[in-house]
Amino acid sequence: MATPPPPRDGGEKRKNDLLAQTWDIIIIGTGAAALSAALSAATTTSTTTTTTSSTTTTTKTTATAKPKILLVEKAPREWAGGNGFFTAAAYRTRHEGLSDLLPLVSNVPAPLAEKIDLPPYTAADFRGDLERVTGGRSDETLGGYLVGESLDVVRWLREVGGVDWWLSFRRQAYEVDGRWRFWGGLHLTVQDGGKGLIRNLLDAVRRHGCEISYETCARGLMTDASGRRVVGVEVERGGERYELRASSVILCAGGFEANPELRKKWMGPGWELAHTRGTPYNTGDMLAAAIELGAKTVGDFSPSGCHSVAWDADSPKHGGDRDKTNEFTKSGYPLGLMLNAEGKRFVDEGVDLRNYTYAKFGRAILEQPEGVAFQVWDRDGQQWLRSEEYRDEIVRKVQADSVEELADKLRADGLKAADEFVKTIEEYNEAVEAHRRERPEIRLNPAIKDGLSTQSSSRSLPLAKSNWAIPIRKPPFVAVKVTCGITFTFGGLAINGENAAVLGEDGREIEGLHCAGEMVGGLFYGNYPGGSGLTAGGVFGRRAGRAAATRAQEQSRGQTL
């Protein structure tokens, strides 16, 4: 596990005081889903009751006190935020075009807005992408909530959570002919990425009176005598065990991506070798605790059951870097090639827009010899690389004046077949040029699937590059060594999408237990549309918080009658 810095989060007495209290709602985790759940619970503060007699109907709205909310976080304060901290903070949302998004963002002055081409991304588009990339396996009901509430939840996060939305110029737009052309349906991000997202949300939950107990590990769930109602959480802090009682517990503790043993057990051999992109604290503890209680598991626990990306092979293996966060991602492959240690291509780098391939190409790299690959560009391809991922200060590049020299230099990084490497690139260039002779009217356009490919009537490759196929001929040539970085796992707990209540093996709700974020199963299989994980955390976190607050209010009313 990555070694975090020493904690600096206040006095021991106050920390232990938090663990001596009874709470209305306990939330496990401090990632984006957990903080969304806390905000939702803290702002659900009124109850409407309707009384009907034979002659009249009376509706009464009663303001209630905010529920007492405690977030339990295994990590120290310096590691708050879960995986959300390490993301680019991109949220996928349906919208009808720029007019829906401009009121949300703070980085688009009026003159700039006139130079933006941002097509609508409708609910049908979102739903279609979700169905397409998961092979039609995504749970229809959960997907309906995700898509239908995606725009409302980002508006809510701005209003209640103070999230500083930006249009994602650097990651989701190209400047073409003096205009910013957005692509891929993933248009919203947050100022300062995941760091900014978590900072905004932590500030908001503190403003709303929520408490956080850091360095406190949830060990198990407490139930009543029936075993069907959760009444609290057993936690450990400083070697001491505590029983924390609450009317509701919301599980937002992340998946099992930081646990090599569980990855191997549940996803298969080889997955223990992947690098952990984000927090080292998402080790599946509460997933195992819920399963032991009788919670139903659903979703993709297969070898394809995770979000994993092309990741810097020189990065730390067992946890992300709090300063560099998402910068170890290496997603520039659509404008280049990826070759394995045997000098062969193994994916169609241009099969789709990056948003729909990056989360599964990590797995493809892991399946290669030694679990590594080399991304390659010439001078023309390098101009499209994003500085936050490929600047000299963040990544080690191997550079050469010829492809032959590049292959020779890459031997030191594990390239086993230099001659095959050169041959693969030569054959690729020949196929690109044959296509250009046949289709000279097609021009490179990274903002769309441009059809610039390796396939023509005179020459085609067994493994096509379907779009953005530009020759690799102009020096200097550059290569970057990548491996698989795992982000989050897809298999998780079954929930009722209406209230995010966890379901038991018998399909009935486990009273008092809710779930949001990575721990929810059934949404993603094999792949996912980029940015939909954070959105799902917001949608189901909000639903879980609302349901938990309502239960707390009902119990409070019952005690005062």
C-alpha cells in the first residue's frame, strides 16, 4: 500500500467523541458519491404529510432538524476524496446543446461562446452509448435513472455543492478552423479536476454540519435480531473497536481495485499485476461485509469487469500520486499506434472516440506479453498530445531520428522484437498511403470518426486502424512505455434504483442499508461511457441520502408522538 503522509486532523479527544455518539446516518467513505449522499441527506429537511377526511384534504409541511450525519473514512485527512480526487472530474450528462451548459460553467466568456460548436447530447444518445459499450448488459432501470437525472444532478451539485463546472476544452475539444469543436458527449469538468471537485464537496458538507472521522476503518455491519435491518457499523480506530448506531448506513467505500488478492480471486489471474491508479484504500472491505450479511451481488466480476486505462509504466504500482493524480494516464493512442513487446499491434486504436475505448484498453495492454506496450508517434502525431499527460516533466519519452533507431532504443525498455516493430510500422504506413490514394477527399478530424483508415481495395491490414490513421514517417519519432492502470471495478451490490437500498439474495431490501458509487453493480459491463461513473455516484448518492434522511425524520417523529 502506498505510504500516506502523517495525519494532521485535530485532537484525539474530538475524534473519539465522534465515535461515542449515536447518529442518524453513517456514510462509509469520502469520495464523490459519499459526499453527494451527505449533501443530499443534509438538505432533505422537510416532510410533507397529507390527511384526508370525508370532507377535506389537508396538506401540512413540517420543517425538521437536519439529521446527524457522520462520514467514516479509513484514510487520513490528507487522503480524503477516494478515487474522485484522482479523476479528471468529467461528468457525462444529457443536454440539448450549449444553451443547457453555459449557465453551469464559469470558464466561458460571451466572446468565446460564439466560437464553440457543441452538439446536443440527448438522453437517447446517452442511453444508446451505455447500451452499446456494455453490449446491452447494463441494468435497464439503473441506466434509466442515470441518464434521466444526469443533467439535474450536475445542476444540483453546482447549487448545493458549490461545484465549479467548466467546459472541458483541453480534454474534449479540438480547435479546428478557429472554432472549438466538442466531441464525445463528455463536455463538463471541474476547475482543477478531481482535486477541485473534492475540495468543493468537502467544503459543502462541512457547511451543512456533517462530521468526518478519518483513520477510522469500518469492519462490519450491525443488525437487529432479525438480521434484516441494519442498525449501525462496527469500526476500528487506533486499535480500538467501536459500535456506531444509526438509522441508516450508506456504503460508498469504493470497489476492490486496490486489493490485488481480491482482483485475482474475483477477476482472474493476471489482474494482481495491474497498477492502482487512485486511492490505495479501496480494498473491498465493505463489499465483503455486505456479502457476508446476505447482500446480493450483481454485475461484471469477470476479467473484463473494471475500468482500466493505458497508464505510465514508470508510475507507482500500489496507489496514485496525490500531486500528479490523473496525469499518468496516457490516452493519446488514437493519433498514434500501440505495439506490444513483440512488435505487434493488438487493438484498433481508432475504432471509436477515446471516451468509448480508453476504459477497456488497459485490459488489452495487461493481456500482452509482460503486460506492457509502447505508444508511438511521429512529429505530426505529437502535436495532438495533451501536455498534462505527455509533457517532458511528467513522462519519460524515448526519442529517435528513425523508426529503426527507436526500436533499438526500446530494447532497454523490454522490446523483444525490434525487427517486427519496424515491419509493423512500415506495413501500417503502406496501408495508410493506399487508403489516401483511394480516398483523397478525407481529411484528418480528431473531433469525429473521420474514416481516415488503413483499409482500401488495394491494401488492408488484418487489424485495421479505422479512424485517424496518419502516417508515421516524420522525425523525430517518440515512444512511451505504458501498462495497465486499474481505476475501479464493475461488479458490486444489487440496489433498488428508486432509493439506492441494498437488496438481499432474496431480492428484498435490507432495511437501513443503502449504496452508491463504485460499490453499485449492474451498470457497467466490460466497458463504460467515459464520465458516467462520477455521474452515477451523484445520481444514486443523492437518492441514497434522501431516503436515509426521510427514514431519520420518520423515526424522529415516531419517538416524539
